[in-house]
Amino acid sequence: MTRGSGRNAPDRDAFADAAEVFQLLSTPGRLHLLWLLSTEEADVSTLVRAVGGTKAGISQHLAKLRMAGWVEGEREGRRVLYRVVDRHIVTLVHQAVEHTLDQRTERDAARHPASAPAHPADA
């Protein structure tokens, strides 16, 4: 990926590659998996309980995340523990979720403004 020097934008390939990142992040289940795996290692059964879905579905998501190089698995006895290995992806996921929560808070505050005090002395 090519970086611009302030005035120059990255090349088109860089934008295409970035779009692929967002495409892979575009499913709530994968975002949830990445969020969980950014805080601790987990096996498929643990992830199924936390995220929901089936073992097959979670395994398919993990396979895509492994192919992207974002997640790695390490065998521990009869199970495989997964973890996120790309810190940039952790940052993207956390910022996206935090941004969404901030927007939700702002939207709720706009819908239900705090009632103003009846008397100036109460402020």
C-alpha cells in the first residue's frame, strides 16, 4: 500500500485494498468475533456461546479472518485457541464500535433531552 505525502492521495490500488478490508468487516458476526478475540484467546465452542450461530458458521468466519492474516489459531490439546494478530484491525473494530455507541448516545440524548431545572437556583 502506498502512502501519500499530505497533498497526494494514495493510489487507486490502495483504496481498492482498503475497501476489501471494510468488506471483510461488513458482517456483525465477524466484528463481534474480532472484538472478542482482541481481548482474549478463545476456541470455537466459546465463540459460538458468545456470538451465537453454529460451529460451522463461526468456523467459516474464522477461516476468512485467518486467510486475511488477521487471526491465528494455536492448537492446545484437542482444541484450537484463536487470537487477533493484526493490531490495525483491532483499532478499526474498536473505533467503529465506539463510534456507533457514541452516535447512539448522542441520538438518544437528542430524543430525550434532560429536563431543565424549574428554577435558576436549582441549576
